[in-house]
Amino acid sequence: MKKRYTSTSIAQYWFAQWCLWSIIENRHFSTPPIPETLGVIFNKVYMLPELEYNQSVFIEITNPIHGGPGWDFGTCLWSPVQDKGGRNRWQILGDVKQNDFVIHLLKDPDYKWVGISKVESKVKSLKSSPPNPTDWADMAPYQRIDLYQYNPLSESAYVNNIFNSYTERLVEEYKKDKSQFYTLYGEEKELRIQQRYLAPCNNEIYAIFNEVSKSISFSPSFSENIIHVPTVNEPSYADYSAPSRKDVNVSRIIRDTKLSRKVKETYNWKCQICGMQIVLPTYDFYAEAHHLIPLGGNYNGPDVLGNLIILCPNHHTEFDYGSIAINPKTMLIEHTDKRNIFHNKNLNYSRKDLDLSSLKYHYENIFKK
Ligand SMILES: [Zn+2]
């Protein structure tokens, strides 16, 4: 039988297309569907990174001096903690989270959008001053946010052109929320940059920047999110007295160095004994790096990859106290308590980059076989 297309089935087809479009497109764009966008569903809709639910975007409005060497444009955000009147004028820096994005607007001599970067670490308060603080001289303490993966636009986009091309949408957004990177100036309601250093960038404003990206074929690339636990969550120094039976003192030095972060990342924040991966409410992972030959005291172990293993806090404590070890010959787990479920079992994962000498040292001198 010949298939007939009724008006109902055509309507259903278009409704299905529209639903599909809505699912893909409406995650960031609130504009109603228009037929030509159907063609790009399977192409790249997003030039700028698609935001995850917990990612925010901020807009930096600055000048090329930025702070001088070490505080260069595109590598950090910074400001005094308080203005000269004692107000927390740059409190917004406290809202910036790791893996958020920063859109950079530079005055040179007119305002241009010149790049986008990712946030490496949240705000830190510093007593030291940048070498070239210009208008913000003698205003310590300062606060600073490290950025990374700065992607410059090959062809900068003048902010005035953005204002002219998207006037209506920008005015509309300003009416809803005045904390934008721009303001409406004078009776003419002319769009102008707002002198506020850092401004939030909501989904609609981000959508506009995304459209500008499309028009100039700017497609920045970013690697995966970095996930590491802020150092403040890890005890910097704790001195535990080991059980008297063993008659040793073990210092627990847990440091969140670049190296230990790298090992944690490489091994997925998983305890090498039990495979436990601790997930924090922020969706960061937590793990501890253990030095087989301890760093402190007379041990003076090396802070190198081969001397570091990733452990959960329980197994870290057991390693420190010498209740558990890795047998360097068999590579099996050994526990002083033979009934322990990990005793004589394989490691959760093996590592080729561990130093046998470090394993041997821990096994012979701390596990005291
Ligand atoms: Zn464990």
C-alpha cells in the first residue's frame, strides 16, 4: 500500500525536529528555532566551549600593562582586596571557580575582545604586590586567580562592533541585570564598557560571544578540566606518634605539590590498595600522596615520582605506621594483621614508574619485616 503523508504526520515530523532542535540548542540559547539552524544540528553549534552545569564565565576588562612580569595579561586575574574606602569592591573574584572561563577585553586603544582562558585556581589573598600595579599601587593585600590555556583570537573583535551588532539583546539583558560588562550611557542609552574590572557573563551574553566567534571562525581549544583538591583541605603537617609496640615516630607530611597532583591525576585519585576514589561535594576528587621513603626527619626521602604512591586516608595512615606494605619481590600487599582483607592480595593497579628501592626501603625499615 502506498504510504500517504497526512497533514498530521507532517506536523508530527516537524514537531519531532523542533523537539530535537530544542534539546540540542536550548541548553544555552533562548532564541526561538529558525529553520536554517536545523542544518547545523550535526555540525558544530558551539564555537566557544559548551558549559558544564557548574561552570561559569566571567569577563575581564583591563589594559595591556595588567600588573607587569609574572602578572601578565592572560595569565591571571588580580585586584586589591578592598578599595581605598575599605569596600570589597572586587568581591566577584571570590565567585570564580576552578575550570570557569574568562573572556578577555583589552583597551588598546579601543576595547577589543582578544582572548579566552580557563581558571586554574580560585582566588588567593597575597601580601605581595605585582611589579607594576599602576592605579592599584599601595593597596595591599591583593587577591589573585591563576589562569591557563589562554586562547588568543587571531583577529580581535572590537567591542563597539559587538555593541552595534547585538544592541537589542544587550539592552534587554541590561534591563534584567545591571551587573554586565557594559552600561547604558546618557539619554541616548548608548552601550558603553562598564569600568568594573571583572563582570559576570550569563548564558545570553555568552551566546552572543559564541555568535561573534562563529562570525570570525574563532574556535578555541581547551583540554579536559583539571581536578585537584585545594591545598587547604589537606593537613600540611601532622605529627603522629606511632604505636609504642613499634617504637618509631612517623611524621605525616602531606603536601599538595605539582608532582603529587600529577601522580594523583595520572592514577585517577584511586587508592592503590583498595581502589577507593573519594568524591567531594564539589565533584573534586580527594586522594593523598604517600612518600614511601618519608620526606621528613632523618629519612629525607626524595620527592620524585618513583617514591610516591596514591592512597586513601585510611591506607595512608597504615603505610605511615607500617601496618601495611607492598612486598618489593612479589608486589603483593602485606599486612601485619594476616586477617586483613588486603593481605597477600594484588594491588588495585600496577605501576611501572615506582622505584623498587623505595618499596624496599618502606618494606624493610617502616613495615619492619
Ligand atoms: Zn585505600
